[in-house]
Amino acid sequence: MELDLAGMHQLAAGQGIDPETLDAALSEALRLAYLKTPHAAKHARVELDPRAGSFTVWAQDEIPGEPTEDNPHPAPTLGEEYDDTPHDFGRLAAATARQVISQLFRKAEDDKVFGAFSGQKGKLITGIVQQDVKDTSNVHVAVGDVEALLPRREQVPGERYRHGERIRVYVVNVARGLKGPEIVVSRSHPELVRRLFEREVPELVSGAVSIMAIAREAGARTKIAVRANTEGVNPKGALIGPGGARVRAVMENLGPEKIDIVDWSADPAKFVAAALSPAVATGVQVISEKNKTAIAFIHDDQLSLAIGKEGQNARLAAKLTGWKIGIESAEAHAKKMAEQADHSDAETAE
């Protein structure tokens, strides 16, 4: 049976598919197609002849084994191979070949895309918003010739994505899906903020400054804890930049979202106090290092600032530090301590 194998090899080579891969896929597809024909033998293989541009279906019949006393139900043996290529197999073979080539081409294209993006996981990329009328809950982002998916769960509440708009997104995952490579991107991931700062702050790239922790409520507020790894470097100043230029450049990518930059410390009390910025803590009492619980004392006029709107500031401080933080009035605490001291003095006098 004739097939233009030379032409198929040439087409495949243009897509980076080697002849062995094409021949193996084509042989198996033709074998499966043969098995669906009437009166097909159960055991068969397909042999391709690239020089002649033809293929042959070699079949084998099962020969029942002779039962014996030791083996009453012997497995059948296979007879000699014979040519069982169907005479009217030409049209089906051509259709099968087209299907195989199409699948291999699609897989080769998918492999190229997957290879190009597999190294992009955890990085920042720029794409163009593409709205899909059939998929209104998700946003499609064109990155070159590839479309990434910005699912609803990775979108920023209240953020609007206009068709044709250029946006920066964080690559959450690159995986092989049923319909090809699946590239999932995010606008709400905390690491998006880190990558945006790395674009603006050379000290982060050089290692002079490190971002130690990020807590984010996308669209509202982000807290970042930083430390210097090089003597004489101001880590907060490095991220803020001259006249606030660096932090402003990051905020332009985040819309109305506010950013608090605080000093990281290995001392839990210092870190908790810094995390409650912009409120100033007069002191922090560590209740349990094991359970990571602490109480921060704040002046009455700054209590609402420390807690934040709907508890947001305190919530983000807890996320940033990994500690459960109680907030108490510094004045009430001082009064309580004074009363305890007076009571203790009175007991001593007696």
C-alpha cells in the first residue's frame, strides 16, 4: 500500500520531528486502523518502507495449544506472519497519516511553548489583555503568540482589565494540559510585588538588600519586611528610592494599593513593633515564643491606626510576622502597672 513517506518526513523535519518518531507514530496508528477493519487478525504489526513509499500489514493468527494433563488450558501460540494489508485501505491510511502528522505537529508546537515558558514560573511577564466572550469569568493575556490565563481567583478585587491593555503579571504555574500547555498568571499574588520591586531596586538584585517577608491584601495594602545584607545600606531607603521614585513606580503597576515598608528583625518584639507601622508601638510583650503570641502597646490616639480599617493593619502585621498580635492601650497598661506597683508597696509596708 503506497504512502508518501518521503514527503511526510520532509514536513516533519520542518517542525523538528525526527523520522523515527514519525514512523513509530504512523506505524501504531495504521495498526490500530487495521484492527478496526472487518476480519482483522488480532495480532498485527505495520512495516514501513520509506524508500518504496509503502507499508505492509503483517498479521499472525492464534493457533490453539493442545491440552495436556499438566496443562489443560494452554495459551495459544502465534502462527507465521502473512501479508494482510487490506486492498481498500488507501483512503483510511491517508486519513490516518494526516491525523498522525497533525497530532505530532500540535505536540511539537506545544513542546516549544512549554519549553519556552517552563522557565518562566515565578517570574514577571508583560502581556496584552484579550477578552474571551465565551469565558467571561477569566481574563486571557496574550504573551507573544501564546495565551496565558488570569483566573478570577488570581485577579485583584475591583481591578478592571480592558481589552488591548498591557499588564504585568506573575507566572504562578506552567503545566501540560489536555488542550496543550496551561500558563496560569496572577495579579494578586504577593510575589508579584517582590518581582516589581526587583525591576526598580538594584540593591535587591545585587543582594545588598533582601525582602524577608510579604503580606498582601491585593488591591488594598501590602506590607514588606526588608533587611540590609551590606553594611551602610538603608534597606527601606533602597526600596523607597530618591524622592520615593522607586516605590512610586511599583505602585503605578498596582493601582490604588498602598505599600508599607518596614524593617525586619530577628527579635520578635522589634519585628512586631515595626510591622504595626504606621502606628508606633511603645513596647511589645512576648507572651509565648512557642505559640508565637505577643501584645503590642499603642498610645490611645494611635489605636485605630494600629488596628486599621476593618482590622486590616493588624491582620497584615500578623501575616507578615507569623505572630498572633494583641493590641492594647499603652495608657491603660501604664495605669495597670502603676496600680500593681502601689498595691505591692502597700503590702510591703504592712
